[in-house]
Amino acid sequence: MWVATGGELAPRLAFVCRGARHAVYDGSTMTDQTLDPATHIRQLGEAARAAARGLAVAGTEAKNRALTEAAQALRAATPALLEANARDVASVEGTKPDSFIDRLRLNEDRIEGMASALEQIAGLPDPVGRVLAQFDRPNGLKIERVAVPIGVIGMIYESRPNVGADASALCLKSGNAVILRGGSESRHSTREIVACMRAGLAAAGLPEDAVQAVQTASREAVAELLKADQYVDLVIPRGGRGLTELVRDQASVPTLLHLDGNCHTYVHEQADLAKAVEVIRNAKLRRTGICGALESIVVDRAVAREFIPMLADAMVPDCELRGDAEAVAIDARLKPATEADWDTEYLDPIASVKLVDGLDEAIAWVDAHSSHHTEAIITEDDAAARRFMTAIDSAIVMHNASTQFADGGEFGMGAEIGIATGKMHARGPVGLEQLTSFKYLVHGTGQTRP
């Protein structure tokens, strides 16, 4: 089975996945010069549209088999995937921050995590065909609102190769074809992952073009994908603010935006301070390079003199704390913050610290500086927690928990294609249900309208 892109085939590297032979593109034979972006995207779109028609009517058993076979293919391809990923990492080492390298790097545990996520998605209920509502009309018409696939998804993302596996699996299970455009820095890893996903589709007798990848690093190809509304039904960007704003400003295809994660945790005056320290350390330092990582700590002045030294003890020197003048005056281990710090998604071991006077000021501050991704309150006062959680206008709001739980897998969705920070169609983790639309099925017995 060739990893096709709707156009030319340039097989160079072969490996065995679950007993089948697959060829993937070698970067040395597929260059920007060999592909016209407009033609390439049109070919991908035509192939994806045809595959989506086949996948839309596929049964649950076939989709689940494709996912479990793809999981086994990933495991079998671990040596090749590690080798490909090492090439990707080597190409950017010394030019990118450690947090970027961490997002890009794969190891055996992360590959197993990808494979396990595919199996978890296979075990979830099929979102397609769900009857969302049904009602009878006085004239005898019986009407059902039924969940259906969206169609063709364009997925544009940066650096993290596992996003390609998660997005492919979620689209497959929800009956959607997907066109992946990963970052050029992860191109070798992405090719291996796509080959394994297509192996799963082939083993289940489903159209392999349900998972394809853009085979050029040309930015013109991104622009073409964003305007390919003849073929693509929805574009989902997952990456930094620059990527998301590019998609927002240039797309004629409908978009589901995932903005940056400037996530806050507010330490209320009724907080258990030891609990607050433990939660905040995890929220910031478990993995600094993910969108759910804590970036800003908001502290009630009523507990600041006790809490700030406790916080510094737990965080410094592992994390640089940048505080306002009051916070720095309490503990000199904090560095002075600038105005830019309050609106920065660091994705590094850095966090800002702001003091506020009470719950109302905390809500106003967070709302003014949040990217509306994920916020948290640490308090033993349930009424204060409810007020904060109700008033804050973010996709996810937590009480006494690490913001790093902002993840579709942790929500029981198996995986996620991103965290939607808008308010239309889907919000928060985008899993299987969020990748469906609906249509009305109207059953009659010969009724005519007077």
C-alpha cells in the first residue's frame, strides 16, 4: 500500500507494519519544486471527498478495526518512527527552545501512548447515527435529528507529531476524512504515522485516502487549503497564536479555532495554601510546553504574605517567577514583571504573579488577560468557587485542580483534536461528538402540505 497524496508517488523507504508493506515519502525525493500547491491541494481534496463518502457509511466494527490495526502498526513501526523523529529533532536542535523540542520529541512511551489512544477511541461509542432528538407532528410526520460526520477536516498543526495520530483517529471514528498539514519540523515523523493510519484503514477495508498529509512545506499549500471550500468542510488549527490568527484571517473554509493557552490559577483567601502550592507546581511544571500549562498565578492579598514565600520555595529555581511590585516586595526571589507578562503564553518554566483584592478583582483581572482557554480557582469556599466558575468566560474552569487536566483524554474522550476557545459549535476539548454535525430525517406516510 502506497502512502498516496492524490498525485505523484515517490516511494523510497519501506517498512513492515502488521504484515503489510508500506512505502512512505522520503524528504530527499519530494521537494517543494515537485508539487504545484494548488494542484496538490485539489488532488488531496478530491481524494478526501471521495473517501469521506465511503467512510460516512462505514459501520462501527470496521472503523474500530481500522483503529486497532493502526495501533498495532504504530507499535510495529516504533524503530522506524524513532529514527524518523530523531531526524526531525536533529534538524531543529540548537535553533528552538527546550519546550519546543519536548513537544517534537518521541520516545517509546509516547509512541505507546499514541497507540493506546487509538485503542481507547476504538472503545468509545460511535458518535455517528446518534438520535439527538425525535418528535411527532400533528400531521403524522415523524422527525429525527441525527448525528452525521462533518465531511472533510483540514488539520493544521505545529511540532507535536502525536497530534497527527490523535486527529486521524478522531476523524476516522467520527466518519470524517482528514488532510493533515503538520509542521515542517515534524515531517519525517508525520509520514511514518500517516503510513500506519493508512495501514489500519486498508486492513479494515476502508478508503485509505480518509487519512492524507500535505506533502510540501510550501506556505502556499496552507493558503490553498484554507480556501479549498469546494472540498474541505472545516479547518482546525492547533499551534501558537501566529498560526491561529493566520487561519482566522485567511480562511474561507469554516474554522474551529484553538487559541493560545494563557491559563490562570487564582489563590482565593479561603484556599488551603499547601494544596495551592502542590496544584500550581503541577499545573506549571509537569509539562511546560502544552496549552493547558499554567502561565499566570493570581493571589489574593489576604493570603499573599504567607503564600508568596511558600510558592517561591516550591517553584524557584525550577521556575522563574515574575511578579508585580507588591509580590516582589514580599519575596525578592521573584523578578519584576512587565506589562507584556500578563498576556504571555510562555510555554517555558516561567510564570507571572499578580496580587488582587478579593474575588471580584480576580475575576476582572483573569477575564481581561485570559485567552479563554483554562482557568482555575483554589479555595475551600464552595460558594466562591461557584461564583468564579460561573463568571469566568473560558472554555474550561476548574476548582482545586491542575490546569493540566485540560485534555480530551483526561475528560474521557480518548483523545482530542484541540481545545476550542470560541463559542460556536464546539467549545473546550474537541473529541468525537464535536466532530459531528446533524441532519433531520423526516418520515411520512404520504403527507402533502396544504
